[in-house]
Amino acid sequence: MKKFKKLTSLFLALTLVALMAALSVGNTSAAVDENGYYVPEEGESTNRYYFAMPNNWRNKFTDTAGVYFFPDVVIDGFVEGEGPMSWPGYKAYFDGYKSYAYSIYYVDCPTDIEFIVWNNYIKSGATDDTAMSDAEKQSDGVNTEFCSLYDYDIYDAEWFAEMEESYNGDKKALGSYADNFFYDEEYGSGFSFSFDNMIYVVPQNADSENSSVTGIETYKGNWYFFYGEDEYGTYPTREESEKNNTLYSLCPYAVIDDGGIGDVDGNGVLDVSYATAIQKYLAGLIELTDRQRRVADVDKTGVVDIFDATAIKYLLVGRGIGYWCD
């Protein structure tokens, strides 16, 4: 079954990440330009994958995102005359979007690549620099084949039934993603969709449940439909995601009202005490109730951290109208 195949492949991909620096598995010929970007062959079939990189992945060693392909591609005309590409892989193109929390990158990837690993384009293995090694960040092994029922919790049976009805009808609910949907005949997984032009979003903080076989801080995320700029969701159209309360933003609103987001002390007045309370909580000086932790999570990452305190300070100095963006 496809589900079993994907779980097995994912386990192998995560395990083999530890060997990426020396891995030499090639199945596709391609080139990389002098700046480190992947260059598809003329006429090569590709999918465009977007990535929302947390801005805390940036540091003195890097200012961009990278992407590693697996299986790798054999380099034809690589600037150093070597191949296949080793970790951290290729530079990812900057989409042009950057908010306080995230920046968006993309890669045009061969359609026969089964997994990719997003990273912050640091190759610490070539040095003994512990600080550089500690600065490395990566996603988990990201499946790029396609999504079928039960591959992701956020796309349930009811959702697939709704999409399938539209696919066999007027396709209106599929919007610009209509070509992503198909019936999987090779593996018999039924109604499925590809990730072409979708965005992979990770939390701003590493998931402690992720495997650390590489020794690199690893972030586990999900594929979402991408509507451009800062918006994404679980439905092919923005309207349906909004209707179903699954429309998300990389530049999230920070609404301050009576008991609302950011209102840690519940007085309904935006002031520096909110940020101060979060900082005291992070320093272990005070405890927060369940309600306070919920409203203190301004950027909705599921974790109360220094980014929430900084977001409130942005609001206080008028960065945006009820939200922050660069």
C-alpha cells in the first residue's frame, strides 16, 4: 500500500540524512550555476515547491535557505566539476516575501525527486567550528511524491471526499490547484494530489519529538495550499480556507482586546506590561495560567517565546495596523 511505502521511505530518508555529505545516489542529470542554484535541464519536468523559513534560522553564517534532494541528482557542468551535490544541497530562490517571523523561498525541483530537506545552507561538516554546527537548521524529510488519504492529519477523509466531488464535477473548489489532483493508479492509493506550487511551513521552534540523527536542530512541518504573499491554508482556494477557519498568515494578526491575543493580564489595554510578563515567564520569575499562555502566543506557533514579546513591542511602536510586517 502507498501509505506503508511512504512511511518506510520517510524512515529511510531521515536515516540517510546523516550520510548526506558522502551520499552519491544519482538518477537525474542537471547543472548548478556559479551561485549554487539548481538549474533544470531544458525541457525537464519540474514542480515548484515553496518553503516558509523561520527568520531565526538566519545567523552570522547564513542569510538564505537551502534544499537537499533525495535521491540526489548527478551534476553536469558543476562549477567545481564534481557531483552529485553534497549537503546542504542547493541554494533556494528568495520569493521576495519577508515578515517579522518568516521569509519565503522556492525551488523548481525535478518531479522524480521523492524527498527534499530544507535547511539554512550551512555546511559545518567541512570545519571544526562548533558555533557553526550549532547554527545549522533543517526540516524533516519532506515527501514530494504526492498526498493521499491518511498521509497528513490536516487532510482527512471528509476533506478528500469534498475535493473528489469537485474534481469529478465543476472543479470550482479546486481553484488554481485543479491540475494537482488525480487518481493514483501506480500505487492504488486512490484520489490524491501533488504538492506543485504548495508551501511547506514549519514552526518557529524545533519540535522536540523530531529525530536528531543528524545532530542538526530539526523542524517538522506540513504542506499547505499557497495563495501568494503571506497567506496559506488547507483548502485549494483562499475563500474555502477562510470559510473553514483554516486560513493562516506568515504575518499573523495580533489582536488586542478584552481577553484577546496578547492580553496577558486581561485588562484589554495594549501596553508594555504584556511583553514584560512574557519576559518574566521565560526567565522563570512568574507562572502563567493556561489562558495566559494561550493569549501570550501572539504569533500562534504553539509556544510562548521571545518572539511573542517582540511582536507586542512591534505593535506598541506602530509597526503595521494590528499586526507586524517588514
